[in-house]
Amino acid sequence: MLEILIATAIFALVLANVTMVSRTSQEAYRTGAFMGLLEEQAEQTMDRIEMAVMSSEHADLAPVAPLFASSIDYERSLGVEEGQMVFDDPERIELELGPGQVSWLQNPQTAAERKVVWTRHVPEYMQDELPNAVDDNGNGLVDESGLSFDMEGKQVSIRLTLRREDAKSRVYTRMIESRVTCRN
Ligand SMILES: [Ca+2]
Ligand SMILES: [Ca+2]
């Protein structure tokens, strides 16, 4: 009788442990999956921004550090016709602070404007940066936004931060920094 009791108790303990372990790993999986999605979204958006900047032709795309811009206006070349460079419609990539999203616009601020949202979950300020007139993250820019551009010669630096809360109010942040060369 005692043996059966002990066996039952051990079985119950083992079962409780198994349940605990599987809950923990499910939790870890959810956390990892959430962060994975955020990373994927940041990388995909950065790829699009890089492609746009690399195929643009015009100078003065962005200010020189320590100044920065949270939008970039550019035109893509369609080729040369009768000795003249022909450009596609003007485009813009910008951070919209209210909804916290990065949008791509064609013919911005005209009747022919087209807009596509590339990503949401963009905070007002870059990772580790606070609105205090101090360069908190030590990158030479003060109070830079969740999307920022600056230029040095033909090189454009791009920084994108995504921040998102999961269902348990845990905050996840992913920042990607890149430097690309524009064509002109
Ligand atoms: Ca900074
Ligand atoms: Ca700051």
C-alpha cells in the first residue's frame, strides 16, 4: 500500500515537473518567436530603405552629422534620353511620428501621391536615446528619431529602431544600423 502511495507521489512530482518544463519552453518559444518576427520586420524594412537609397541619384539626400533627418527625398534614374538624364517620379521615405510608422511615398504632397506603409512600431526616438538634448547612446547625434539619416560624401547612414510590446506588456526593441552609397 505504502509503495503504491510513494509511486503515485513520485509520478505526480514527475508530471508536475514535465508540465513546468513544457510551460517554460513554450514561454521561451513565444518570446523568441516574437523577437524573431520583430527582427525580420526590421531587416525587411532596412533592406527596402537601402535599395531605395542605393538606386537614388541626387545629392543632398540627408544632412551631415551631427544633424540628421527622419525622412529622405530622392529620385531614381530611368536612363539617358537624347543626352539628358530622365528621372522617375519623386519618392520619399519618412517616419510618421503619430502612428509611429515608416512610409514610402511616390509624388509626395501632390494629387498623384501614393503611400505604402513599410513598417509600424517605430518609436519616436532611437534605441537608448532620450529626449534630453544629450547624446545618450554616444553615436554623435542628439535625440535622433526612430528612423534617422545623415550623409557623409556619398555615404548615407541609416538607423531604424522597432519597439513592440507583447500580450504580457514585455517590451522588445530591435535596432539596425546601415551605411550605403548612393549613385551620384
Ligand atoms: Ca544619439
Ligand atoms: Ca538624448
